[in-house]
Amino acid sequence: MGRERTAHGRRVPLGARVRVAAVVVSHGHARELEQSLPALREQADELVVIANAPGSVPPGVEALHNERPLGYGANLNKGAALTSAELVLAANPDAVPEPGAVDALRAFVAAHPRCGVAGPRMVFPDGSPQPSRRRFPTVIGTIVRRTPLRRVVRQRRHYHLDEDQPVEPVEADWMLGGFLLLRRSMLDDLGGFDEGFRLYGEDIDLQYRAQRSGWERWYVPQAVVRHEHQAETDKRWLTRRTLWHWAGILRFVRKHPERLKAL
């Protein structure tokens, strides 16, 4: 029987049920947790909730309360370090997995030793498709998406809008960080999320570094997750979150200047 080496030096039969640790970071999203936590508790083997600000969890929910707010990547690293499962699920408070979603991702990763990241088919609360599978950023595409031009240019190639929606798993450049199953050995190999990103960009950076290190990223449509995806920077211009987004873009470019050649 084929076997897979885990980050902790043990060997786990590929047919075995690999454990999953879910990490949820809440920054004032107590209402959303009331829906997502019950679904996660049923599907994950470990669960860590990090309250990044006061009022971030519903009454009675056990959580790790930060003395001061941390960036999203720093919180995910912190949560992952508190768990021991071979797979780490990074989940937003507003991402609610349908029954069997985590198992579908778990089974795929267990069967594909070089899959470092697996993402589900994400849908909006009304069931309509959410374009969570995306291409790595280009210069022109980034300018369009981060300026009012986004209201008139849809960026169809970036969001794979001109393609039929996959019904079987396909490899992806990167997937939206709202719900990602990550192999711990990949996180160890890459040094985890880059904590220099405050918010936005840490998911793209991790998956870009994963590609450069030979780790695969797979979109698994059999796993379905309902995600509100407020997309606040798409609705309002020149907010604090917009500045964080541009800071993330600049950090990504400084780290990966070769992407400037991708027009």
C-alpha cells in the first residue's frame, strides 16, 4: 500500500482518514460564526477559533483572544501551530461547508501527495457560482481590479468566466482564501503564510510560492462551500481596507518582481 510522509515524520496509509484541523479567524464576525462553526465542528477533527478583536465570537464559544489585532496570515500561522492534524483548513467566518465538503477535500489531498492546496466550489448564499478559481495576477488586470475600471471591465480570463465550470478536479493557479485545505508539510516547507501581509494577498502569495516549490493547487468541485464574500474593496473606494489591499499588492510585487513581466 502506498504511504505518505506527514510533517511530523509519521507515515500514514493513503487509505486512512487523514485528520483535519480547522482554523477560523474572526474580526467582529460573531454573527457569521453562528452558522459556520456548527458545520465545521461536524466535519473537522480539530477546531481553533481566534478572536482578533472584541466581540468576535458568540457567547459560549471557546476562542483564543488576541491582546491586539494581528494580520490574517499571522493569525492562521498561530492557529496552525496550536494544532497537530496533517491537514490545516483555513476558513473564513462566513464560509459554510455543505455536508461532506471537508471529506471531499480531505480524500483528494490524501490521494495526491503533491497537492499542497485544495479548494472547493464556492457559491454565494443564494447558490449562484462564486468565481473562486483564478489566475495569477497580471499588471493590467491588477490595475483594472483595484480601480473603478472594474465596473466596466469584467476580467473574464482572470476569473475563468469564458470556460465551462469544471465538474471534475482541475489544477488552478490560486483559489480564494476563504476556504482552503492546506497540507501541513507544504506550510512547513514554505514557512507558512507571510505575516508581512496585513490583509489581502497572503493567499495569492502562499499559492504562488507553492507553485514555485513544486506543490500543486487543485480545485475540487465535489466540495461545495457557501460563502458570503462581502468583497468590501469592490464596493467602496479609498477605505482602510483598500489601503491594505494596495499594500498587499506592493508587497507581492516586491517579493515576486518577475510578475511585472506578466502584462
